[in-house]
Amino acid sequence: QVQLVESGGGLVQAGGSLRLSCVASGLSFRNNYMRWYRQAAGKQRELVASIDRGGSTNYADAVKGRFTLSRDNAKNTVYLEMKSLKPEDTAIYYCNQASYWGQGTQVTVSS
């Protein structure tokens, strides 16, 4: 049974930083792409960043240069480091692997 558990969300002022974590279980973590999505109120879920099994990353244009995605295969964990946060980054952030989703963690950025 695959489980993805996110943590690290919270309330932060614009310009601040947060680090989200996603711990995976029940899958061959090191062999899988991992992704972060986000969904703001009233909007569609959108891809934020992805990382392949070799550690290569891709980012949405809206977060390039501010967000960094990394993985620790020994801990079955991916990290999304978010800096220079903006109010428009406010959303529920979800960890994803194939058809599996975490429960989400709320990120709120105040202006």
C-alpha cells in the first residue's frame, strides 16, 4: 500500500521561506519520479516541480529560481524548499507519485 505523507506547511509572510517534506512508503522510492502539485482555492491543480530517479528536476515557470526540489533516497523523502514566497503561492501542496497522492499540506503566504 503506497502512502505519501506531506508536512511542513504553514503561514508565512511574503518573502519568507518554508520547506515541505513528503515521506513515501510502499513503493520502490528510488526508482520513481516524484512530483509536487498545488491547488489554490477556486483553481485547478497545477504541477509545481518534479524530480526523476537521477535527481534531475523541472519547475513550473512561476516558481523557477525560488523553489528547489530534492530527494533523499535513504529516507524515502522528497523536499520542496520554497523561498521568496509570494501571496500567489498560497495553496494546498500535494505530493504525487503516479496515481498516488498525499493528503496535502496548506501553505498560506500573507502580504
